[in-house]
Amino acid sequence: MQHQYNQFSCPGHITPQITHNDTNTGSIQELTPAGNTTTLPDFSLSPYAYVFYATQPEYACSVLINIDRLNNIFHTKHRIIVLVKPTLSSEYLSRFTALNATVIPYEPPPLFDNAVPYYAEVLLKLVGFRLHHYIPSLNRVLILDSDQIILQSLDHVFSFPNVDLAAPRAYWQGTFGFTSAFLLVSLSDRLWGRMELALQTIKHDIFDMDLLNVMFAETAMLLPGDYCTLNSEWETNSIPKWWQGSEPPRDPTWKPSRKLPPTPDPLPIEVPPSLKGPLSTNHTSILSATDQVLLAGYRNATARREAKIQKAKDAVEEVHKDQVWKDEMKERGKRLGTTLEDVYMEVKVMHYTALAKPWQRFLAEVKKARPDAHPLFAKGFEVWRTKAAEICPWGEGRDEYVV
């Protein structure tokens, strides 16, 4: 099945920093003749660019936060480009350009049947593979998901060996491959031709990460996991598999507690008097019709009692497993607290995957939901929400936004 999707084209009135249509102007295809490709003004000397994409206000806010970090904390020397769904609020577009980002509206390429709403517009990131069509001096781009936070300067990655694609290993998925949240792409017409065909022929239940791991299974350069680390490591006090430092050993005498609630013990089912003899001698085949009915009732009642006891035992075991997990969390938190701080210092980009996205939970809710998590887990939410309250339209001026 072949899909038709938006061919990017710009309005005639392009300014150096922005190309966009407002929220009420409709699809971008309506603004220009079909097939018209416009080259954006090219004032920057850098052949490299950071690329984000945003289709919803919350993700646009996260893009703003990362652009602010690139500019004001890490002082990047390179361009910043934001691919946006054409209906995204012009308020965000103006704020992107105020931070010296180039904004390109583009209708997200469709999935096979858009059956999973969460992933419906995720393929917009792959439009980053054709940005050299609009900014010809671009050689390489770093495409980043917005639901993560940049913790260190990334300018150095543009000097990595020249391969079509480099991406961090998805270390949390064993031998699966690489993550699509961090894509270093060397731009070329050849590579875009492959991507364009893949987008037009995408299959059912195939999303961005699946598609890329098939396309580049034999050619992608794998980067270590510190280039994209899940925040769940600090949620569960776990050391990521890519960490090469030493891990303090567990006290060999440590054991999780086993404080189990008592298992209910229902009263045994009373045997009808007429059945005691036959049951004791296992001669139930000679029972009268009336006693056969009594026997069936007795066996059913006994089976229900045993099922009730087993269900109670299973519930107790679940309580035990949960208690063991909590005890292990606390033990790891005490033993690995400093190590997890060292891990954090190595992380280049942290991906928000645990509990919720940072805009979905107040800081107090995070701390209440994960009382045994490492302090850096809640800190990740706090950093994001504090900056969102400062620079995002939907967070501005709300003191309670952070707490």
C-alpha cells in the first residue's frame, strides 16, 4: 500500500528565521502550487544542525526547553531547526524563532493505518532526512525527540565518522538495536530516496524505531547508551548496562523482609453423614441417587474452598513480591546513591520514559508516587517544569506549575 504525503513547500513571504502558516490557515499544501520546493535563506555558516519536531503544545514546550539549553547553557555553534505540524500555535513558532531556530511546517507522514494515536505523528522526525533540499549547505543533522532533556553539549557528535546513520544502542532492549530518539544523519539524495520509499510503503504495526532498525540494521554506527539514557534508571535505583564504572557490591548478609499477612483458612466442608463411609472406603459408585447429588455438592463446595485458599496464597505471594521489590529499591538506593550520581554526570541526553512525561505530573506527585527513587529522578522533573514555567506559553506565570 502506497501513501501520499505532504511535499514540503513554503509561502512566498519567507523570512530568514521562520517559515510557517498560522493555526487557522489550513494545510500547507493549500498555500502554494503542488510540487513547489522552496529553498530557505541560508545565512549560517555551519553545515550542521540540531533538528527537533513538534506536533502538540506539550512537546513544543519541551523543544523550547532544549533549544534554550543548547543556546544558553551549551552555547552551540550550530543551527537549530524545528519541524512542526502546520496547525501548531503561532505563539510557539514565534518563540522558536526568538531563540534563533528555523521553523519548517510539514504535515507528518502517515503510519499505515494510524491505529495507535500515541505514534500517529511520530514519522515527522524522518522528514529531517531531506532538510538539505531546503538548506543546501547542510551536511549533517542530529534529530532529537523532544520528550527528553539534553544534559551535555552535543556539538562534538558532528565530527563522528561519516556514516549514513549513527544512533545510541537501545541498551534497555537487549540485542534489539538502536533507539530512534537520537539520530545523527549524514544527508544525501541517495539516503532520502531510501527514506522516501520506506515512508510511502510502510507496513502495519511498523513505527519509526522499527523502520529505522530494518533500514540500517547492517550499516548504522552504534553509539553508547550514555547518548540516550532512560530516566527509569533513577526511578528504580538501577545502573544502566552501558556503565563501565565499578558498582559497590551488595552486603552478602542482606535479605529482603518477609512480613506476610496470614493466609485465610476457611472452615473445612462438612461431609454429609451418609457419605462418610463410602468416601472413607472409596466406594462412591454404589451411592443412591440422592447421595450422588449430595456427593456432587460436597465436591463442588470443597473445590471452591481450595480455590479460595489458593487465591489467597497467590495474593499473599504478590504482596511478598511487592515488598521484596520495595526492599531491593531501598537497598540499591543506599548502596548505589553515589554511583547513580556518577552515572548521571556521564549522560548526554536523558529520555523521560518513567512514571509520566514531565508535563503530566506535578513535582509533589512525582515524589509521592516514587518515594524510594533516587533524588535525581524527581530532579529531572523539577528542572523541566521550572524552565517550562519560565518560557512556555502554557506554563508562564504559574507558580504552582512546579510543585
